[in-house]
Amino acid sequence: MLGYLIVLGGTYLQGHFWTDPQGRPIANDFVNLYAAGRLALDGHAASAYDWSLHRAAEVGAVGYDFDGYYGWHYPPPALFFAAALAALPYLSAALVWLVATLGAYVAAIAGILGRTGILFALGFPAAIWNVTAGQNGFLTAALIGGTLGLLQRRPLLAGICLGLLTYKPQFGLLFPFVLIADRQWLTVAAAAITAIALAALSWLAFGAATWDAFAHWAPLSSHALIEEGALDWDRVQSVFAFVRAHGGSEALAWTVQAVVTLGLAVGLVLLWRSRVPFELKAAALAAGTLLASPYLFMYDVVVLAVAVAFLLRFALEHDFLDKIEIAALTAGGVLILVYPYVKTHVGLAAIVIVMVLAARRVRTARRLRPAPLR
């Protein structure tokens, strides 16, 4: 963690983080959030989905033109926190965003690991890349960590966390299958009600035109990013991107991604219907959530901290299996840490490592105690 602070401090002094050498805000991923919020506050929420209008708002937010464009691809409920942040000056909003979401993420991990989780969360390698991007990885990890961390003790609150996760719906894909298989009806109901309420409130607050714009522009964004290849496939950390980066066609990439996602859904349903310890179920689901998404960046890999936290909780209670487990977790952390310096799918590799470790633990647990279906 101290190393992260030194790196960030040095980068700031060189004008490559937070502000540039002229003292102007650096345009990173946060600018898309702020610009969307500014448009919403000005009564033009639907314009956040229009590429040209949204980019103009981004330029206005930082006060100068810049290369590239940071698109707004989130459903209308996400405009609530965007608008709240846009009520502040840009740099103040960016600071509030990072501190508030970092606090929620740390609290979620601490809820899993106890006080030890505070240092673990702060030191998790993907955290620094979320900070430098000004992205929402902390929020996503907080909601997934909250869902799983509260599921056994506070199923209603767990459902609310899951409902809030609909701001980034691709990460909720596996949860309904697993929760229904585990008969977590209160959590399922709370999640559904929360999601519907958020959608209805956003309709009232920002107008039906916002939903119309989202429905219109989302397929166009998908076409530009995925079908036309606007994304750098070596930087996207998903199975889909791995296939594309290695010369696979779009059809092949979708097929492989679909097979992986379907396999994960079936495997996790069977796992959650078994008597395997909850920590291993939660770790597998958190890691599987990342593998199931075709649209995954390094800042999203903060969610992997949730999976590792559950594995560590189980290991602290039952001892580590062997030196291989410790070495594999270390290797996963190193892979994430070297991300800016290599052009390959190190985040995906780290996720696969954690999933394999969870599978090893599950296999050992089943040997010790049979796991009949309910």
C-alpha cells in the first residue's frame, strides 16, 4: 500500500496523475461519469448517450480538448450518482468518488475478513489501477462483496446490494441462477424490487427519453466497440477478448464466451446446491462473475478481491492446503500488478488462477464431507 502511494505521488509530481503539467485535470475514465451527470443536472440526461453531445460535455468538464472519447454506456439509474457528483467541481467530485467508493469496498472486504480485510483491500493490486483510471471498480466490488458477505446474516440487505448492481448488469448474470438454486427467496425478491424501483425512479427523475436513448445507443456502442473492434483486445480482460486478440472471429469469440458462461452457470448451481462451505461457494461465484462477462477491464478485477477474501477466510480457519496455494495467490497478484507494462491478458490469468484454487478447495472439501443435493 505504501508503494502504491509512492507511485501515485511520483506520478502526480510528474503531471501524469490527477492534473497535467499545466495544472489542468487529466481526462481519464471519470470524465464520462462527470459529463453525464452534468448533462443530467442541466436537464439533458438523454444527451449522455449521444456520442457527440457527451464528448462535448467531457471537454467542457476538464476545460480543454483531448484525444479519444470516454463513452457513457450505463443504464439510466447510474445517472443518480453521476448527477450528485457533477454538483461539485470536477477535481473535488473525482476525489469524493474515489474516497466514497473505496470506503464502501474496504467495508465490504472487512465484512468478510474482519479488520485484516482493511489492509488486504487497500493492498490488493487491482485497486491502484482503478484509482489511476478514476473508475467504478470499487463500487462494483463493494456491491458484490456486500451481496455475498451479507447473504447469510442479512439476506434483505444482500438483495438490496444486488439490486444496486444493476447499474452494471453484466456482473449480475450468474446471481439469479445461484440464488434460486440456493432458495434465497428473500434476497431474490429484495434484488428485484430494488432494481425495479431504481428503474422507475430514474424514469421519473430523468424522463422516458433517457431510457429511449439508452435503448437506441447501447446497440450502436456495442457495434462500435465489439464488432468494429474499437476496443484494444489485449487490454480487455475477458474470455471473449482473449479469443479475438489471438485471431479468433467474432462468432468464435461469442461461442467460446457462451460455452464458458453456460458452464459456469451449471457448475455454480450444482456447487451452491451442495454442502460445501459457504466461503468456497462465494469465492467461486465472485470469480465466476468476472469470467462470465465479455466486457471486462482491469479496474473491474478489483472484484477478484472478494473471491480471494473468501478463500483467505476459509484458509485462516482450515490452514492453507500447501505451498502451491500460497504461490498461486502471489502469482495472481503479481500478474495484476504488472498490467501496465505488458500487453496481454494478465487479469484474465489471475482470475483463472483464483477459480482453479477455489475448485481445488471444493474438491478437497467434498472428499472430507459428502455433498448431497438438497
